[in-house]
Amino acid sequence: IVVHGGTDGFSRMIVYLKAASKNSASVVLKNFIEAVNQFGSPSRVQSDKGQENVDVAHFMVSNRGENRHSHITGRSVHNQ
């Protein structure tokens, strides 16, 4: 079981927390889009450099535009 989660960087509110049977980009994107539909699209998303986050990165660049730092990557310890 893999747990996927997203928090608001300002309020620290847990936006989504889901358990899944696999760690794939499509599952992460599905969970992310459900949160976007409920809370709105963030201006930026920060994640680690894992392949499971690629679709979210593409989604953010497509929806927010290039050269806006819409998706930022860093070490996992800094994602909180």
C-alpha cells in the first residue's frame, strides 16, 4: 500500500490523503485533480523528483504556464 498526500504550504491543511495499491503517476494525478476540483488550483506545487510526480508537473505547467515555477522539485525532507 502506498499513501499519497498533499498539504497546503501556507495553512498546513491536509488537502488529500489517499491509500493506493500502486505508486504511479496516473494515480497521483487523479488524487491531485480531485483536490484541485474541490479546493482550486494552487499557484505552485512542490514535490520530490520521483517519477510518480511527472504527470502533476505537466498538469501544473499546462495550466499555469511555463517559466512560472509552477512545479518545484526538491528533496522529500523539504516538501513539508
